[in-house]
Amino acid sequence: MSKRGARIADFMAKLSVDPKLRSRFQEDPAAVAGEVGLTDEDLELLSGGAGQIQQELGGDSTANCMVLFVGDGEA
């Protein structure tokens, strides 16, 4: 996996377990991206959908996960 892929996979893993970070990212993706060291290109990739993310992460099954963003009070 590329350095970029590892950076994105690490961030996605953090989003999946940290509801405060996930909420902040939903409210202001650019600010959170800057705080965690993601580039503008990383942010663009994350907004491009699952297919683009999977392509970047490659065939690494541990990294090819889907992160479900559920709003407050939704299930």
C-alpha cells in the first residue's frame, strides 16, 4: 500500500472508532483534514466515494473497509 493509502486507511480507522472526530469531520472536513495531516488530494479522494478509496487502498483486505457515517439519532 502506498504512503497515501496508509494515511487514508489510518484516518478512516480513527473515524470508525471516534464519534467526536467523525462528527467534526462531517461538520468541517477541511479543518479536520488539516489537523490530522491529510492533503487536499486526500480529502478529494475521501469525498469521491468508496470505489476511489478502494482503488487507492489496493487489495489489502484489512484496509478495504467501509465506514458508515450515521447522523446523531439515526440507526
